[in-house]
Amino acid sequence: MVPASDSAVQAAPAEARPVDASERLELLDALRGFALLGVFVSNVMMWFSGRVFRPPEVAEAADKAAPLLDSITQYAYEILVSGKFITLFAFLFGLGFAVQLGRAEARGASIAPLYARRLVVLFGIGLMHLFLLWYGDILASYAVMGFGLLLLRRRSARTLLIVAAALCFVWPIIQIVIIRLPRILADTPEAGAAIMKAARERSLANQAELLAVITQGSWLNVVIQNARYYIADFLPMIAVSSLSTLGRFVLGLWAGQQRIFHDVSRHLRLFRRMLGWGLVAGVVGSSAGLTVHLLMRFKVYTPETLPLWIPYVLAPLRNLAQIGFAAAYVACITLLFQRTVWQRVLSVLAPAGRMALTNYLSQTVISLLVFYGFGLGQVSKHGPFACVVFCLSIFCVQVLWSHLWLARFRFGPVEWVWRSLTYGKAQPMRRSSSDSPPSPMAA
């Protein structure tokens, strides 16, 4: 990390405060807006639409009868979107911490107490999102894993890369071992297979029960069943995968320490290499998973007959694909951002990125009202292409609304609550004459 200037070192510790509009990096806000769109597509495609809860035989029949456009959209989603944008979102979370750390040190302030309060408040927001709206919340787990960044903030660049590599590529293998531990410890291979089959059947039953409530239940019924499903099925999955998420945080922390986004022109060669090698890693990692998917679709293998070694190989390759494509997206947008025309185009996403928390939560509310039974009841009624069109339409409205809102206010509504609770006092909400001017679209 670049050391603070002499004047900053000699100055008295400054009071912690929110980031001024003039201090923000437009590129990072645009990247965050782009990531937000991809996360929205993933959530709708797999979760809100009900696709993930379909029984295997129903899913198989629907895939065979799907229109060509839906089939193309599904494969494009699996290769280009699934897991890639949540990886990008996690990377930006760690990068944001590094930016805040650098600014706090430049002012002579300590980041640990402030950032700990931010995480505690974020955890509370996540719990409300989780138990009042949707079990698929990422905020609570991000808040918990965020404390790992505090522990690693003083580590060298080499140490951070080693930690990130271990968490992203070694931990997924350990994760498979943990998931398969009952089978490994069984007395016989047959007994182990029976244990795994029973666990899978319980999971399918829980999913079917949740789908029934989502389709026909009231909001209160959904909230109750969400909590049950989260504790029984979702929490164990989140718990074992959280360290992989931390690995992505650490990559963002490393990038922030190297200040590669503060002075992109000095790191153009790095971003070009990221683009090339990211695409290679993404294609290689995705090809392995796609091959196994096709083998299972055409009944060469079933979940019960799949060779035991395949998941151990696929786990790190899946992470390689996710990180590779995420790196390629970051590099591509960053390189395009160096051109005036593209900068103006991509900057349209920046206000949505500045209001990422508000937009993320509003995406949940909108999706619940559209897909769930207490709303319009569209769950299980639309294919992949329609889901993508829905997401793009809603996100365009969110981008426009973000521009209009930030033309008048300093923070998004939920961001204002987050900051006010973090600092223990209400933050000024209205823009003042000293704030940076709004974007051209909002002017």
C-alpha cells in the first residue's frame, strides 16, 4: 500500500467520516453497477423464478421441451453469468475495504472501530432481509466474512495472494470432503451411497415444500417457511462456502493495496493480461463443468453413478472459471473506461453502483411481488429468456431512478440508514453546493 504523506502522518488523527462524492472512483461504481445486474439475473433465473426447486424429472422434461432461445439463454447463463458476478461483487467488497483503509490512513484515522461498526450494521440489515424477505441474502454472510479483512489488512501482498489462492482453490476441495463426510465415514460404500441418497431426498422434499408455499402462501407463510429452509438447507451451504467468498474479498484487498484502480494508466499491461488469461481460465474451467453436465443430461452418469473423484476436480475448476471470467469482465470494463466514448457509456451504471445496497434490496422486493403467490404469482411460469428480459427491464428503471435520486441526495435511502447507524448520527442527506455535480444523465 502507498504510505501516507508526511503531512498526513504528522497531523492529529482525523474524525472518521463517510466518503465524499469527490473521493469516489467512478470506475469502481460502474463495476459495482455491472456486478449488481449480473447478481440480479442469477437470483431471478435460479431462485425467484423457482427453477432451482423443480424436481429432477420435471426439470429434465422442461429442458428437453424448451424453445431454442431458452436453451441458448440457459447455456449462456451457465457459462457467462452463474457464479461470475457474485465473484465480482465479492471482489469489489474487498476492494472497497482497501480503498476505505487507504483513505482512513491518509487522514490519520483508525479504520478498525469504524469498519467493525459498519459490518455490525450490515449484519443487522442482512438479518432483516433474510428473515423478513428472502433466504438468499448475502449481506449477513458478507458482514461476518468482512471481519477477516480486518485481520488481514496488514499482511504483505505475497501473503494475501497465497491466502486468496488457498481459499479459492484448496478450500473448495475441503468443502467437498465436508459435504461427503457422512459417506466417507460410512461402514461400506453401499451404506455411504444410501446416506447421500437419503440426504438428497430430504433436500428435494424441503425444496418442494418451499415451492408450494412460495406458489400459494401468504407473506407470513413464506417468511416462516423461508426460515425453516434457510436453517435446514441454505445455512449449511453458506457456512461451508463462506471461506471461498473470503478468498474473493482478499483478492479485492490485494488489488486495492496495489492501487491498480487508482492509476489505471500505469497498469494497462496488467489489465490486458488479466483480460487474456481470465478468458482462458474461464473457458477451461467452464468446459469441464459443461462436459459433466452434458454427460449427466444424456444419462451417461447419474448423481448416484458419478465417479467419486469428479466433484473434487470440478470444485477448483468451477472456482477457476468464476474468477477467470470475473477478472476478464473487470479488465474489459477498465480498459474500455480509458476511452472517452466508452467512459461516458459505462458511467451510466455508476449511480446504480453507488446505491448498490438500496438497489439490491429493492430487487428482492420487486421479485417477490412479481413471482411469489402473495404477488402476481409468476413463479415457474417463465423460461430463462423471459427472466433475463425482466431483469434488464427492471435494472434499466433502477439505473434511471439512481441517477434522479443522486442528483438530489448524497446517498441512497438504505445507504443513508447504514451510514447514519455506523456513525451514530444522522448524515446530511441533501446535496450541497460543494458536492460534485450530478452525472450528465441526471442533470
